[in-house]
Amino acid sequence: MSKDTKGKLSLVGLSLMIFTTVFGFGNIPVAFYQMGYGAIPWYIIGALLFFLPFAFMVTEMGSAFKDEKGGIYSWMSESVNPTFAFVGTFMWYASYVIWMVTVANKILIPIVNLIFGNSTHTPSPLWISIAAVVWMALITFMVSKGVDTIKKFTSIAGIAVLSLNVILILGAVIVLIANGHPATPINLHSFTSSPNPTFDGSSVAFIAFLVFAIFAYGGVESVAGLVDQTDKPEKNFPRGIIISALIIAIGYSVAILSVGFFVDYSQWLPAIKAQTMNLGTVPYMLLQSLGEAVGQAIGLSHSGADILGGIFARYIGLSMLLAYMGAFFTLTYSPIKQIITGTPEKLWPGKLGKLSDDGMPKFAMWVQFAIVTLIVVLNFLTSQGGASKFFEVLTYMANVSMTLPYILIVIAYWFFKKNKAIHKPIEFFKSHLVATALTILVLIVVIGANFFTIVQPIVNYIELPAARHTSKALTDMLTSVVSMVGGPVIFSIIAYFMMQRYKKISK
């Protein structure tokens, strides 16, 4: 083996790296909860129309700017202009702020499952919000103090969460063999409809679900950093992306299908209608159901099956808690540090752009904590309808904020391809016509999915009978819409004025 190839990623290694970066266990129960088997076609569409072309796009830009430390800011700044780049990067950063809000609000759920072995003790939105603020304060404090040792313990979280996928599929197969048929019947209608009584069955709602599929392939932009770590990237990288896209799409499809092997969706309906099952608790309740179903399949008594269900619930509680810890220890400082170090220092007013002696943006992190706390409080004060509605608003808020920045990255790609002065070491789409067509395709998919997600509450409100056009219904609709677009829009406006200020003081 030559020195040049030693330590480089092989085709198999690259495919596995992309898989572990993108594939997320939490997307499986959420998809089945929302759509049942009907989620599968949309996840396949998401892979074909978003994941594949977008992965190729960011790989081309990543390879061209691999020596730049500004990440996506450098991509967009060199391809379009600094203002466009900063607005896009700030929106990208906003998506992580919203992610912190969303996940911090869910932190009590794995703790409750770890302690009690079920989700029935999930607290009210008030205590969930208080726990979110306390969690963010503790994480920010520990990271700002340079507490790096705790992060080492969370390295097992990746293995634990990955093992959940194996447990899910193996357990589902055991139940299927024991019962002789899926718990939720499989037919053509089940792939084109949703069994969830709270899911609006309109065409708007089905197209809006595509944002869940796009979110499930989130993080794909980070694979661009693997180009220079890959052996023979010109040949292996496109193959790796295609192989990983197939593995991920098939993995999601098989996993969602497997849920139906042991879950009779009709038995979920009372819990969904009573709002004891929601987008926050469904992953934990799913694993508990799997444990109980496996226990019955191997001949355990009713109490024995319940005990096994509790063990499964505690296992996912521990796994997800470790995963959240690991993610927060990284994402509390990594995105904000990247945006600060990758942009001109004068862009940042006061102490915001300053790093401490150990390279940590401590002041900016505490400002970030204040922003997250403000959003948590506002979300609690404006949320209506208890925990179920609370987690629904949070989930859609995260989905939209995490996928909107992709629009600007795709637009930047078109300018990137048009700019002949940029050296492009790797080009998958040499034809400008093909690159333009793919740009338009991905834009239609991402903009369309987000547009229908945002307008769905408005459509639902309009379609209500006149007698139900109450002030509460109007407030619910406005809260849903504003929560989805508020974060990215506000951050974009702030970014624009920060850039205008920078241009003025730089003259």
C-alpha cells in the first residue's frame, strides 16, 4: 500500500461513514407515527430527488474549497457574494439554535424512560421547559469551562443508538415469525394513506410530509469534508454516495416496514386520540412495545413481557440520553465557533467575535444560551393543547429551520458551476444544462416541501366550518406558522444588517 492511500477511506469505508452520519433512528418511529407504511414512498422520493443530487452538489463545492476554514460560508461567499453567504450561514446557524430548543425540550423524556421504564410519567410542558433551560445552562457552563472528559463517555452513544436499529429489525422479525403475519396489515392502500387520525389526509399534508423525509437525510452537507480523506475520490466518491443513498433509503424503508410487524396501528389510536402518545414520546413507546411483543413471541408470561418492555424502554432512554449529551457537547460550541472563525472578525459587535485563550467562543455561547432560553419560554407561553401539540410545534419548527438553509446552498451551487474562475477538482455534472436542471429539481423539492408544511396550518384553518373559526383556532394557526418561519427569518434579517454594518465600518 502506498503512502498516499494509507489511511484513506475505501469505497466501503466511505459508504459506512456517510450512512452513520445521515441515518437516524429517531426518524423511523416518527415516520411510522405520522404515516404508517405510507411514509416509505416519501423516504424513497427524498433519497432520489434530494439526497443524491444534493450530496453531489456539496461534494463538488467542498472539494473546491477544502482549504478554506469557513465551511459553507466560504462556499457561498466565493460562489455568490459575502452578504448572501453570511445570511445563508447565519440561517444555517439558526437551524442549530432551533435544534437545541427542540432537543432540550425533549431531554426529560429519556430520563423518565430510564427511571420508570415507560413514558406515562412524562411531565407537563411547564416542567419540560424548565428542564430545557436548566439543561442548556449546565451544558453551556461545562463546555465553557472546557470540560472535555465527559464527552469521551458519550462516544459509546453512537454504538448504542446504532444498536437500536439492529434490535428493532431483529425483534420485529422474531415477532413476525412467531405471529405468522404483520400486526399492521400490508396492502396497496397502506402505502398511499395515513392511519393517524390527527394527520390531515389532504394532498397538501402528504406533500408537506416530504420535509420529514428531507430532514431524515439531514447532515449530508458534512460529507463534503470526506473528499480529501477518500482513496481515488473521483471514482469512489460518486459510487460511495450512490451506495450509501441506496443503503439509507432501503434501511429506512425496511425499518419502517418492520415497525408494522409488531405494532398494530389500530391499538395506537386510543393513545394518539388521548394525546398520551406524541412526536416526543413515540420512539420510547415504540421500543417498549417491541420488548413486550418479543416477550410474548418467545413465550413469556404477561408480566414477563411487561418487564422486557420496561427493559427495552430503559435501554432506549439511556441510549438517547447519551446521544443527546454527546450532540450537545459538540453543537453548543462547534457551529457558533465555525461561523465566528470563518467570517471577518469585524462582523461581530463587541465581544461576540472573541475567542478565549483555549479557543472557545465563551461569551457568544452565553449569548446563545440566552437566545435558546428566550425561544423556549416563548414557545411555552404560546403553545396550546398540552404536550402533544407542544411537541408537534417543536418538531415542525426543527424540520423547517434545518431544511431552509439547503435552499441557499443549492442556489450558491448554480453560481458555483457558472463561475469558471473557480478551480473544481471534482465535477460530477460537467454539463451546465444538467447542473441547472438538478438545481431547479432540488429547489422545487425543498421549497415545495417547506412551503406546503408552512401553509398546511393555514389551509386547515380555512377548511374549518365557520362555527369553529374561533379565536383559539386562529391563535393555534398563527402560532404554528410563526414558530416554523420565525427563527430563520429573524436570524436572516439580523445577518443582513450585521453585514451592512460591517460594510459601513470597513469603508
